[in-house]
Amino acid sequence: PSDKDGVLNAVRGSAICDSYEWVKCDSCNAEYSEKFQAYRLDGANVMKNTCNFDDWLLPGVLSWLSSIALILAFLIAFFWIQRKAEILLDEEMQTASDYSIKVNNPPPDATDPQEWFNFFQRFAVKGVSCVTVALNNAELLNTLLKRRIILKKLKRILPVGTDVTDEMEIFKVAAKRRFLAPFFPDAAAIHDKVKKFNDKIKKIILEQDFRAVAIYITFETERGQRNALHILSTGKMNLWRNYLEKSKFANNKIRVTENARSSQIGKWTDVFLNDTTESFTIALAPSEKNIESQLLFRGRVLNVVEAPEPFDVRWRDLQVSYWVRCIQCIFTLGLLTFFICWSGFFIYTLSTRGSLTAPYIAISNVAVPKICELINNFESHATEGKRQESLYIKIALFRCFNSGVALLLTNNFIQTISVQDGNEDEKKSLVYSVFPVIFAELFTIPTIKLVDIMGNIRKHIFAPRARDQDEMNSYMLGGKFELAERYTDATKVLFVTLFYSAILPETYYLGAAALMIHFLFGKFCLLRMWRSSPDIGPRLARLSRNSFFSSTLIVHMVVSAYFWSGYPYDQVCVDNNGGDDDYNGGGYTFCNQDLLGSRSIPLPRFQQSVKWMSPSQEKITSLYGWGGVVVIFVSILFFLKNNFVPAIKSIFYSTYDPDGKDQSILFSAVTHLQEVQAYIPQLRERGFEYPLIASDITEIDNDLLGWNDRFKGLHVHNLLSDVHTILGEHVPTNKAFFFNSKTMAS
């Protein structure tokens, strides 16, 4: 029937087809019978879809124009407005990274912050404010952290107010326990673990020789930071060869160009007509020494980059080498591939046995972030931003495959728009499979995030039964906020929406509604339920818009061309050789309409000897096909210009280019703000209300920490106090740097 009486109301506006007729086709019932489901063949005839696929020129052109308008809107929103907003926000909010640089290749024995202070003082306009030397002592930090965690467990077992070092009381409590369980150790067993940790910490401090792995320098002005980066930045080749690039200096001066009015751009004409850069000269400090003595640190060319935010640094992972990280990434990529393949196989099994595919996809999309987070734990990342990037890539690939690509691969080509399968109680179609998946996005993830089962258990069950205020506060911190997971929520919805929009236009409305609901629920949870997360900068936003959103637009154009080329999705064509009812199958023969499955380009010219496309279908397919070619070509040009060419240039010379304008605000004038901290090593661990400090801060202004405990002070949160408790008076004076860093302020 032409009015789609047998189709669900929700998908009547789609390309679904429930109108068919039986036609004679010998080849369909003979050598090509495996291409059809059994219900579409009767031994002599085959089902042929008879929906009207001819008068689609105007709807097809409007669909193509909508795709082009959508691409242009994305380009304006992501690559112009969002980019300018990013720079504007950076200029409006002063943070530590605006004043700081990081040295990635310090000499291992250069652990004296005063030496680094003296070296970088020559590039500063108004001096250096802070210096932090990070060391290769992840084992020490991990052991101290485990000791704190085990002491917290011991404190919960002992009576309130009991000293955790009182062995007599500990053994009394252990003796009162009536039964022992391997996974629930008593107070004496926990105390033995503490003693083992104490012995291990003593051994590490007394025997290990700690080396510098990174240096963080904070200048008093933004100009000091930029001057240092302009002067010291160089190409990777020069770093490998330890070669000083003298060619960019003329008479001990360097000419640089910076963006001057980026945040003031408000009109299109400003982008093309107005000069938004300024050039100026940076002069080296007057010295009788040669240029090498001024720019080389102990004869070494330094690898200097703009520093991340202080809370973005993962101090325990700084010592992991580049090659070890590569091996870790290869291993985690293998694990991710295994889980994706397993999920695809499971979806295929469900699609052949029942209608549980959509519930499985909805449930797995909730569980996928936890799986990817477990996989991601095998990797080491120098910053939280890089960890979030890696996590985002894994979750986005898993979810996009799970929600979009897997359904296409597990459904037969004919089932794309066909609904009749000989079973009146169950009609299978790709359109029917996609609709509940995108519809479920309106409720599943927002509802689960809002319910926050574990968060409510901690707040309403564990917190009232806490032994002290600190423990109760740790239960009230709120749920963990993973920015990568929030980005993939939007990426997945956008991907599925655009992937299937050609055969199910309703996805545009469902996708828009899902994004709006995710935004509203996410905003509520962010302000009311989730705990704060480290400031990781714009890296994740750039990765999302430059890679995944751009790829989604390409996939949309290409897949839409394939979808348009496949109509009428029945693999039956009129035999061009002619014939009567007794010859050549009555005028019908098998034809392969699946250009995607046959790995052909989605253009009319790539039809085989038997053509099936109508004139209007050929025009629409050509528009989408050539549109996809143009989008791919433009994307390649953007990739070459923004990624490949800068990567090649960075091998030979510096590509440092600061964002935004120097705000001329002193670092000391903004240290009272919560957003501004020094690079004081701090470890965030679940179960602790405040970060654990891993540095000597006796001579540091408390404002540089970014937080303060007004009730107990900072001493109880400093791991250095644990070291003094363990070693007592035996702390070696020649081991001044057994901790992760030494921070000094001018």
C-alpha cells in the first residue's frame, strides 16, 4: 500500500517501503539465491519493492541543500565562532599556563631550582616568580599514597580517637574480632601492611638517586613567558642534534609576530580586511659572553613548550618515556579492537534472534565509558588533558561503531528499507533498528546520570555512618566528572543522526532533542551533583571539532550517497536484454544495487551492466557523491594546512604561535584567584577531600596552592609529613630532592 498503513507512525516519514509485488526472476532463484532472504523467493518469483522511487528529485535536492547548509553551519560554529570564543575566554581568565613554560629535557642531575631560576631570569621582563623541579620518583609517591589509603582503612576499624600508631590498642581490637576473612583483614593485618610500606619508603629514600624529568618556570609577566618561548623554541631536528639555531638571531635580536586583536573580531570583514597581528623585536640581555652561553643550559638545547595548567599535570607519569607510552597505546588499541569486534558480533547475534538489539546498544553505551576507562588505566599520560583525549578517542570509536556502523553491517542490504519478512508479528528493517537506538538517547544516559545511584548511596547511606567529619566530607564530594564522556555523548548522537539521515530524516529531530536534553541534564549535574575536575584547557575541544566532528560530516555525505544509490533495495532489475514471459526470467534479473558492499564509488556511472537508478535518483546520487568528494578534498587540504604542514615544519624550526593578546597583568596580582596556582605537585585521589601535597611548601604562599583547609591547615595534607613521621630524625640532609619537586618563589 502506498500510504504505508503497515508502518509504525514514528517512521512514516522515512524511506521505509512496505509495498511489493511478486515478479518472475530465474537468476534470483538460481545462482543468486543466497543474496535474498528465504521469504522473498518462492522458487520462480521474487519480491520486488514497488514504492514510488521516481518522483524524488525535489525532495532529494532539498535534502542535499540541507546537508550543505548543515556543513556550512558546522564550519562557522566550530571553526570560527568556537575558536574565537576559546581565545576570548583565555584572554578574560588569567591562569598559570599564561605565565609558565615547561622544559621537557632537563639534564638529569639539574635538580637545583636556583640554577634554573638564574638561567631563565635573563629572559624575564620583571623576573621569575616560581620554579618547580619534577623528579623521577613515581614509586615513592605511589607508595606514600597507598600508605595513606591503608591508614584510612585502619582508622575506620579502630575506635574513634585511637592513635593509628598505638600497637597495643591495634592488637586489642584485632583480638576482639570473632572471625577472619581473606578480603576483610583485621586491624593487625592492616598494621603489618603499614609497616611494610614504611620499610619500602625508607629504602627508596635512602637508596634511590632521584633525577630531574621536567622543569616548570612561572614568570611574573606573560611577556616574559612569550619571550622565553620565542627565543628558546626550536625544531625537533635541532633538539636531536643539540644544535643551536642561530639563524633567527641578528645582532642578538629576534623579530617575532603575534596575534593582537583576536578577541575583538566581531564581523566577517574584520577577518579579511583588518590587520590582527603586530610585530616587535626581542633583544637578548646585554652580555660579553657569546650567544651560546646565553641560550644553552649546561651546553644543552632545551625543549621548551607552553606549560599546561598545574592541576592538569599528572606528576607520577612524567618520568615515563615516549617509547613506553607508544607501547602502552598499541596494547590498549588492541584491547579496544577486541571489545569492538566482540560487541559487533554480539549485535549481529541479537539481530538474528530477536529484537533486543536496541536495549543492548543503550545499555552498552552506558557501560562503555567504564570499560574504556579500565583500558585507559594501562596508559601513562603527562597531563590529564592527554588522558582525556585518549579516553575520548576510545569511547567515541566504541560508541559510534556500536550505535551506528554495527547496525549497518549486521543488517542485510535488502532489509535497509524493506519491512515485509513473512512474519506479521515481527518486521525487520534497518530503519526500525535505528529509530529505537536514537530514541533511547533521549532518556537512558540523562536518566542514569541524574539518578546517580552510587552518589546517592555514598551521600545518604555511607556519609551518615562516617566515623568523623573528614570521612563524611569525602562521601559528599559528588560523582566523578569525565569531560571525555560528556563530549562523546554529543559526538555519538551527532554521528548516528547524520549517518542515517538519508533513510530516516526523523533522526534530525530526535538528535536535536537528544542534544538539548543532554545539555540541560548535564548542566544540572555539573552545577549540583558532580565534583570539580582539573582544568585541562582547550585540547579536548580542538580534538573533537578538528577530528571527530569533521569526520562525521565526511561520513554523512559519503554514506548518504550510498543510501541514495541503493533504491529500491530489492536487488531486482528489468533485464535490458528484453524477452517475453518464457525467456530471460520474464524481463527481470538479479542486479547488485549494493555499491557499498561491492566497494564501488557511489556515482551512477559505476552501475553494472544492468542499471536500476531512475533519472532523478541518478542526479541526487551524483550531488551527494561529488559533494562527498569535495568535502573529502577540502578536509584533506585543511588537514595538510593545520596538522601535516605544521608537523613537518616543527621538525626543522619553531612553530610557536601564541593565542590571544598579552593582557599585561602581573602574576603576583592574580595569585589570590582560585584559577591561578603555582606548579606545586598535588595528587588527587578518591576518598580524600583535598589533594595530597607532594612538596615542601614551608616558604610558599598558600594562595599558590589554589585551595586551603581552614580547619586543619595544610600540614595534614602534605605527604612530606609522612616522610618525617617514618624517618624521624634520620631524614638525610643530602637528599633534599627525594620529593617530587622543589618549588621556590621570588
